[in-house]
Amino acid sequence: MTKEKNPQQLQITLVVLGVHVIISFIMLLIYGSGIPMFGFIISLPLALQVLLTSIIVLIVYSLAGYLLGVSTPNKESLVASIDKAVLLLMLILLSAFIIIYAVTYFTNNSSLWIFYNVLNPIFGNVMLDGLTRSWWSLMWVVSAFIPGIGIVFGLSLRMRQEGIDFK
């Protein structure tokens, strides 16, 4: 069994990571403006905070995935490479979350969450004010997976619209 190399894998991975950086940059720019929606979400119980923030992130990253499908001329290469690119994004976010959670839980130093806020600001805007030193805060681990799921969901919608098999 031979393994085929996709020459555009690196390019697509950089595009996916770039999309995340652009979305993060935009969210960091509007962080100080006091978005009323985030103020409302922070006042809710933890499970609803995670759920509503996940829905918002899923919508934002689905739009990015859809636009990625529109803008890429080689759709087959994109479909073949998107899984590894999204997996890398998820691993980066998950490893950052686990490391920061472990350090802050065992050292009682919550200022490290600023780094996760910069890395994943849509979730970070809500998490930063609502994180407590408890095991319930592990519910936020979904913040590592939702951006990648959103990109794949948006891309699959676009591929289905174009009639390209997305498996």
C-alpha cells in the first residue's frame, strides 16, 4: 500500500491556521468594545456558556470554511488535505488548553488564561471572566475542537453545493 503525497498539504494547512489567526485578530480587536452578547453569556450557568459560545464559534468558523471552499480552485486537493490541517489546529488548541489548565489548577495562577484568550479569543472572551478553579471548568475543553469542526462543516456545505463528494 503506497501513500500518496499531496503537494498542497502545507499550503492548505497554512491557510487553515491563517484563517484562525485572522478570526482571532478580529475578535481581539473588538474585545475591548464590550460586546453585549458576551456580557449576557457570562451571566448564564457554565453549561449554557459553553453551549452558546460553541454555537457562535461554529457559525463563525463554518462561514470561514464555506469561503475557503469558494476560494480554492483545486477542490479535490482541498478535500484530501483539510482533515490534517484541521487536526493540527485542534491539537494546537487542545495542547494549549491542557497545559494552561493543568498549570493554573495546580498553581492557582489564573493569569495564564490570558495566553489562551489570545490563542482562541472567541471562547477566551467568555472563559476569562467565568473560569473557576474546579473540575467543571473542563467543560471548556470543547473550545479546542469547535473551530476545526466549524471549518469542516462549512467546507462540506460548500462541497455538497458544488456536487463534490466530501468523505
